[in-house]
Amino acid sequence: MELAELTRRAMEIHARYAAHETSRDGRPWSRAELAQGFVGDVGDLMKLLMAKDGRRPATDLDAKLAHELADCLWSILVLAELYEVDLERAFLKTMTELKARLAAPPVGN
């Protein structure tokens, strides 16, 4: 599936969440609140990664890890769309910059 299609699906779910939040709280979450939710998901991801490394107990770890990674991806896709970031272009540009930086000899040699 292409990134554009993943983004479309993520925004479809975002619209459903926004409708649910509006009916419950009178308004949808702001972009900042969505980012706060993402931070929580990253914390949950960290706990699962620690469990994967044997540092925390967990059951059904692979399924939970896959779910949490998907949650994090959803947040990134939605935030990029809401902040009008061309994520595909930004990703490719960043990877090109990192590749060039890693190809250069270390500073001080």
C-alpha cells in the first residue's frame, strides 16, 4: 500500500475519532492533543520494547508490539497531514541527508 493510501485511511479514522470526541466532549481533539496522545503511544511502545528485551513482563508481545507500532504510524500520518507536511518528500529528503552525512569521514580524522 502506498503512503498516500495509508494517509487516506488514517484520516478516515481520524474523522471518526473527531466525530466521537465532538459528541462526547463538544469538540474534537486539537493537533496538540493528538500529539500528546502520540507521546502516550510512544511510552506504551517503549514498555513493549523493554519487554521484548526481557526487561519487563508481557504476554502476546508480538501482537501488542505490532499494534502499538501501527498506532504510532497512525499518529505520525495524521499529524503530518494536519500540519501540511509532505511526509513522503520529507522522509526521502531526510534519508538522503543522513546517507550523505554517514558517507562523509568522521570529523577530526
